[in-house]
Amino acid sequence: MNMFKPSALTLLMLSTLLTACSTMSDKKLPPVEEILKRPQAVKPQVAVVPTPDGRRGGVLPVLSVINEKGRVDGAVCRDQSAGSALCKAALAQNRPKRYEPAKTCSNQTDANGEVQSVCQNVPSYAEHIYLLYGENDNYKGGMYRQMTSIPYPPLSEEKGEEGTVILGAVVSPEGKLDSVKVVESSRFRRLDNAARKGVMGNIFLPSVENGKPVWSQVNIPISFRFEDEDVQN
């Protein structure tokens, strides 16, 4: 029995749910939906850790709230569906206290009429995705979140190439993507290569068997169809 498997609906809801847990901070932290409007300081990081008491675990993202100077003001759980105990366990994990400040730049015209790029530091956030596992937990891992859409290769589009690629991704117990290979070809090498390259930057979680993270493999279908605005997987 799976302990917690995030569905597509769950992932979509994460960005709108408020959290009941946060780290102690001198500053009042903004709500989750406001944090997610900020630039992201780094790519989301995955951590696979046991629950403190060995009880049932779950998957829980934590957002570090970063100010203009790159310092972390505190952290909040991105959602509360996993419960307050798991939220506290995730918040108790060690995370960086400082990041390179995020910047936004814009073109401005000076007194001499010359256009210059002016940049300034802005608040940002960092996301840490925790797979917390208990002593008896079982969890089917795989691709947790697609970070970007997979572009249709221009030459394939020009030549009318369509098809579905099935990829086999191997995920380590630490949640690292070890390898991706083509299990079933679309019959077009360009589509196969585009699919393989496209999933490399996504976020994966390992499987847990009897309370232990293990190596796992998941098959991922990627379809290239002209009627689709985006590539569906």
C-alpha cells in the first residue's frame, strides 16, 4: 500500500494551499501564494530522510523565504495536507541560511538619453522537497514534477514527424536521476532525443520498500502530436 503518492491534481493544488507551519522568525513571513510569485533562487532540491519517530511519512515541500540581501528570513511548508507533525519534521531539517541575491534588470534612459540596464536585488525563495519515510512505509517513486515543457523539434515539425516515446528513468535512493534511456522508440531519432533531454531537468523521487529508500525505475511516456499545444507526458 502506497503511503502517499502525489497526483496531478495534488501538484496543481500545492501552489494555492496555505500552510499552518513555519519556522520562528523575527519577521512575519508572507503567505505561500505570495512567496511563489517571487523568483526562484535555485532549482528545487530533493532530500530523502527518515521521520524522527519512525512513524508514517509523506512528501512535503518547504519554502525558504529569502530577502533582498540573500538571507533566509524563515521557512514555511508549502501545504498542510501531510499534517502538522510532518511539517515540523521537514522544517527541522538543515537548509542553507544564505543564497546569492536574486536580481531583476530593466532598461532605463539616463540624462544623456543613453539606455542602460539597471539591476536591483529582489526577494526570492528556495524550495526543498522532502520525502520523509517511516519504518514500515512503502512508496512508489517516479517523476514528481515536470519543470518545463518539452519543445517540439523544429525539423520534426517541418517533416511531420509524430509519435510516442517511452523512457525508462532510473532513480537512486537519494532521489537523484541516475540515467534515462529509450525503452520504446517513436521511430524518429529527433523525437526520442528531445524527449530524453526534456525529462533530465525534472524532479524525481525514489521508491521506499519496507521503510527503506531503494533504487527504482519508472517508465515515462512522452507524446509528440501536432494537435497538442504542448507535449503531453
